[in-house]
Amino acid sequence: DSGVTQTPKHLITATGQRVTLRCSPRSGDLSVYWYQQSLDQGLQFLIQYYNGEERAKGNILERFSAQQFPDLHSELNLSSLELGDSALYFCASKSHGTDTQYFGPGTRLTVL
Amino acid sequence: DAKTTQPTSMDCAEGRAANLPCNHSTISGNEYVYWYRQIHSQGPQYIIHGLKNNETNEMASLIITEDRKSSTLILPHATLRDTAVYYCIVRGADSSYKLIFGSGTRLLVRP
């Protein structure tokens, strides 16, 4: 158990819909990272937040957005969903001054 | 960040050492080598990282060549639970610490 929690575990929705994925980092970790893992693209970095501020952006679509709240939990919002958005979404957290990212169990999103 | 090249798949017998190679010939002086693994569809798990010296922890050893163009992850006594995809990642010293994953090596540990 990494200490990072993600909800829900599974999500099935339809094209065009909007969903919110939630991540609670390890206690005290200020950084949260979001990654997407699809069959054809592998594991891809989406976005990072540090203590509520966006710190780095990767291959994140404009239909996707994220935020980190004062209690440090983070949400990834996916809108206008397409079939190709079906993937595993992982969140990871890291404490300040260390190198290691701890990954959550992921949310499996299926868009029908 | 430097690109890495890993074999697509490898196998080893249970109880034997598993040696997973990684080529990172374009690595620059301030870039670290990280290893993570992913068991089935679980979240990736940190294994070890290093800059230029060899490193060892309770999970594995990391051997980095003197020119830093390649490295080897060693699992000294592989078990069936070590069957996973192993990712070698070269990360620059930027402040984000984001990880850029490649395709990894699928390691199968045989009974």
C-alpha cells in the first residue's frame, strides 16, 4: 500500500460525458502528479501540482483539467469524453526534497 | 530528458538473478537513472535510482557504467512476485521531477 488513494476504482461512462477522478496523496506530500496509461500510448505524464499550484504540464488535452485543493487532495476533470480516453489514470505523490513518487492504484475509465 | 532503450521482454528462473539492461547513451551529466516497475495493472512502484555510483537497496542493485551510457538493474534472487514490466527512466534535474516512461521490459520469472 503506497498511501496514495484514488477514487473511484472503476468508472464507466458514455461519450460526451464529464467525469471527475479524485486523488488523496500520502500524508504530508505536497506534490501530486497525474498519469494516463492507455494501450497504445503507454504511461504518459499529464500534469503536476505542488501545494495548490500547477508546476508542470505534459501531454494533457484541453478537455482535461486538474486542480489541487488546500487539503492537498487533487481532482482530474475529463470532459467531452471520447472513446480514446478509455485508460488507466494514475496519481502519484512526492514529498518535498525527495525523489521518489508513490503511485496510487489507479482509476480505470471506460468510455462507451 | 534522455531517451532509454530496453529489451522488450526477458525471462529468468525463480531464485536466480535477473539482470535488466538499459541503454541511455544520450544521458547528460545532471540526469539521474530511475527504475520503476509495474505489476500487472497496479500503480508503478519505485525500485531504485542513481546518478553515477552503483546503488543497492533492499529490493535491487543498480550498476551504472563509468561513461553513464548504460545501466543494469539486478534483482539478486528473483521470485514469481517480481514478474512485472520494468521501466528505466532518465530524469533531468528540473524542479518538476516528472517521469517520462518508455515501453519498459516485461520480465517473466519462471518457476
